[in-house]
Amino acid sequence: MKKLKYNIIYILGFLTFFTSCTDDLNVTPEDDDIFLSDAFFSTNESYKQGLAGIYGNLSLTGLNGAESSNIQGIDAGTSQYGRCLWYMQDLAADQAIWSYESDPGVGEIQRNTWNANNPILRGMFGRAMFQVALVNEYLRQTTPEKLSSRGVTDTQLLNDIALYRNEVKVLRALAYYHLMDLFGKAALVTENDPINTAGPEYDRAELFNYIESELTSVLPSLKEPRTNEYGRLDKAMAWMILAKLYLNAEVYINQPKYTECAAMCNNVIGGGYTLEDNYLDNFKADNHTSTEMIFSIQSDGTATQNYGPTTVMINGQVGSLEQNGASMGVGAGGWGGAIRLRKQFVQKFDGIQFNNDERKTIISAERPIEIASISTQKQGYILAKYSNISSTGVPGSNQTFVDTDFPLFRLADVYLMYAECALRGGGNTTTSQALTYVNNLRERANNGTTANILSSDLTLDFILDERARELHWESHRRQDLIRFHKFTGGSYNWTWKGNSQSGIALPAHFNVYPIPAASLASNPNLTQNPNY
């Protein structure tokens, strides 16, 4: 695979000192001479190894394999970046149910009964702040002064390091974007702050401005779309974060920014991406070759074993009755029916127009659609979207830890964001182009125009449902429902919403998660969100 390899050896020295610093999520190094010392940067290659360590924090959880975690006090998988994100965006909404509620924190997330002690919230907040700390220290260690003191004079290396510095700033912006979206606030710490600074609390508006400013400042220096090595970001990644920022601006800062969102979408669309011919090839073991992948969280069954989102979903979607894991490149029984589908998601594919839709990988045989008991694995339909087998039929390198990367951002999402902006009155759009983009997705899914819609069908309600059909299990759903005012309140209920089988209204303060209690304890500048 042509991936940026996150060889654990590369990041051993980079991460070791943090291990003793994350027990209370105070993830700042204590001694500049110990952490990332000059000895670490003794070779030219070490600067890229340090860069790989920061990218690797999106996939890896610790130094000693999939069972280890440098976020102390919680299960390793519970601190994996993409898995926590998936739990908080999709498991908390109307798309999936996790059978094993003895797994710490899962029951409270999927029943919408969480509080500040939930370990999944702690894992996400801690992992994101860990990312911020890694970036800050890398930036401190790669200043012109530091490089000069180490005798770094090679022009090509200096140019490379300048690019690395801009890339990690985007990764820091991504971490703060997720913190802003999920928690509504975070402590802001940059490389300009002294080591061990707790950081002042930034609310959503302040984080919004910081993320926007940071991305726009580094954008001119990033590589053009699709010109960086796979696994590393480019301008399209920065445009994508900005597009998400602007799409949800009414939620974040109470200001519509659909014109700005559409401009970012146009930038990405003009970046040379094309829809992958086969929808499901975006979710297979060789999806790093997809022509529409903008940025993914990497997974490799040999080099980067972890309990991340694709390992969890592929093993978890195997049915307890069907024992169909071999068809997806994992053990026949997978994880024994760990994940099933809530009825309301299944119903998004009701109607003859979806009979041949490739996105409808729902398996229903011998199963009731209703989930009366969460622990009963034979209740509820199952999904077969993700696979650990390549587009050419080659199984992944490991039958548990998959080779399938997690598609954090892909072109199909951009098409749907553009269409939404057009319907919401954003500039830089036309409804005819919006219709074309939507029908492009439906033509791809149906191998032809039989499921195309008319302009009269293109409504905001349609867009919300089409986002579910196209982007399910890709960590967008909670955010989408909030933007459409359907996550809290009772206008749209789903199975086990609010801990009721038929679903009940959620209070408005559940539109953000509580700040984890451990994070409050480690930083006195942080305050709890209202009503938690």
C-alpha cells in the first residue's frame, strides 16, 4: 500500500514522555530537554518521523500495540480518535445500536443519557488535546532557531520542514474543530505558550475565529490537491474543514455562512477529485486508491493495528445469525452481532426507487426491524457497507485488524454540502448545478439514471435524508441532525432516543456534550457546559 507509514518506531521517542502526563488529561510536556530532545532530531529523517507521529495519533492509541493507550484510565479503543468520533456522531443518533452495553460508556452514548464522567467523552477530549500538544511541541522544536542550533542547512530539508509545520497546524485546527463541534469549548494552547500552560477557555465563537484564521493563513503554503503522498493533507483538507465550519456556522456562531461554504466546496470540486465508479470501493481494503478520498484516518492490519472505527465497524456489522464475516474479510462470526441498525435509518431506503441502490447494503432476512431489547443481537437489521476485502477481491492482511481506511472527508459530501448551500440561499451556487451533483451520486449508486430526482424533489428534507443514505457510518449524522434542528427536541425521534424504545425528546443542552470531569479537574480555566 502506498501509505504514509506510521511505524511505531518512528513515534516511540515522540510519544513516550506523554505517557506519564495523560492520567488527568493534562497533556503538555514538562521538560523541553527531555521531550523531543536534540537526540531525537539527530538525523534528517527524524523530522518526517515526528510528522508521522502526529498523523499517527489519529490512528494509534499507544506504544505497545492495539491494547495500549497513552490516555490513562480508559480502554485503548475508547481513546482512539476516529472511534470516539464515530460513537459521538453516529452511535448517538439514528443509525446504529451497539449490542454490548457493558462496554464502558457505550450505553449512555446510544441512549443519550451521558454525563461528564463518560469514558468515551474523556477519550475524545483527551485524544484531541493530545493532538494539540503534539503539534505545539513539534512546532517548538522546528523553529528556525532550533534548526540553526542543530546545524540544519540543507535547503530541501528546510523547505520540507516548512511544509511539515503548515501541515501540523491544519491537524491542530482539525482537533479544535472537533472539540468545538462536540463540546462547544476547549482550552486554547499554541506553540507560543510556555510549556505546562493550562490554556484559557475558548468558546465556540473564539474557536471558530481561531480555526478560520489558522487555516486561511497556512492555505497558500500547502500542497495542491492530490499532489501530496497518500495519508498527508493538502489544500483540499483545509478547504474541507473550512466548508464544515461555514456549513454549521449558524449552529456555532449564529451567523449564516453558506456563501463561504459553497466557495470552499467549489475549491474542492475544482481540485481534481472525481467520484469513484463503484460506491462501495470507497469502503474496501484498498480504498486509499479512491479518486474521491480527500482525507482518511489510516488503518493497516499489520503496521497500525488499532481498535479504530473501520476495525470496529467491519467486525461489528457481522450478523450473529448470518455469520457473514468471511464475505467481509474478517472472522466468520466477527464480533457476534455487535452493531445493528435503528429502524429509522433503514426506512430512509424505503421505496422501489432504492431497490437497486448500491448504498443499500442492509441485510434483513430472518430479522425483525424493531429492536425491543438492545442486548438481543438477532433483533434489528444489519449493514454490510465496509469491507476488509479489496476492490479486486484480495482479503486484508489481518482477519481482525483491517486494512480499510476511515473516510473522514470525501467528494460525495462536498456535492451534498454544495446542494444544501444552494437551497439555503448561499451565493456561488445554482440550483441546477446542485441537482446535477445530487443526481451524479444517485447515478453512481444505481448504475444509471433510473433513480434521478427532479428539481421539485430537491428540498432540505430530501438533502438530510440523502446525506444519511450516502454518508451513513462516516461520522456526520449527529452534526447534520443538529443543523436541521432534529437532534434535540421531539420533532424527530428514533429507536432508543432518550432511553425510550420508541424515542422521546432530548433537552436542548444535549446539542453539546459535557466537558469531561477529568478535563475540568486538570484545567481550572475550563467550565462546564450549562445544565450538566
